[in-house]
Amino acid sequence: MSVKKDSVLLVSDTHGCVEPLAAVFRWAAAQGLEQGLFLGDGLGDIDAAAERTGTSIAWQSVRGNMDDEGPLSVVAEFAGRRLYLAHGQGFQLDLGFDILAACARAAGAEAALFGHTHVPFFGFFDNMAFLNPGSVGRPRSRFGTSFAVLELPGTGPLSAEFWGISKTRSEYAIKPLVF
């Protein structure tokens, strides 16, 4: 797996876990990723990891239920593609994607990106892409800590690659996550 040109880094739910996030930043810099989307719960961790690593990624962020500030949702455009960003609280995700889809569609987006569940997910519902990168800080699935890279080709469907973060004795390793 390799990161393609029109790609954006997706991170969510860091919950104060700056060291694994710093490893993601170093990996993203090595891949040439210049833009990131943070989907809530740990907004302060972005600045802390950037300071720790000296990396510079342009971020758009939304507030999670554990954050004190920031917008609840954002409509972002990358490579001519319109994306709806929200943390996920208030959308009744345990009942499905209906509410999130309605909000994303009303915003003119073709994809809804969210966090909150701490479980990585990518799929399509009613002709809309849905992506959750999982959690860098507190995973709730058998896949462990994760983040994603969303590929935004000029035309055609969106696609995503998921990456897992594991701790070795002295450092963090990042490897493709296989479902």
C-alpha cells in the first residue's frame, strides 16, 4: 500500500494519547501528506504532536463530545470533492447512518467522515461514502489503534486505506490494517 497524490490523513479520538499521534505525524510527513482531517475528541493533541515532531500538516477539525471548542461539523473540499465532517455524537449512529446521511446530503457532500465509535469503518449507504478512521487513543475493536488515508481521485469512487499503530519496545510502528 502506498499513499497516492490526492489523499488526506484522517484521525479521530486521540484522547490525550500524543505519542502514537506523533508517530502518525512522522509517518504522514514521510508519505508526503500535507492535509489532515481531525474528527474530534482530542483537539489539543494535534498541536502537541505537531510541536513534538516539528511536522506541519494543514488541519481541518471538528469538536468531539470530549472537546471544549471547535465546530460541530465542517464541510471540506479536497481535490474537487465535497466532504462532511462530524464527530458523530447526536447522529444516533447505533441505529444506522440515516441522520448523518441526511446532514451530509443537505450540505452537498458525497461522503460523511466521522469518529466517536472508535471503530474503523468504510462503506457506502444510499450512494454515499461513510468513513470512520477508528481511534488513535482508545480503540474499541479487534483492529486496535488506527487511522486512515482517504484517497480522492478526480473522478470515480472514493477509497480508503487503514493503518494500524503498534508499540514496539522503544517506538511505534505503522503497518497496513487488513480487515
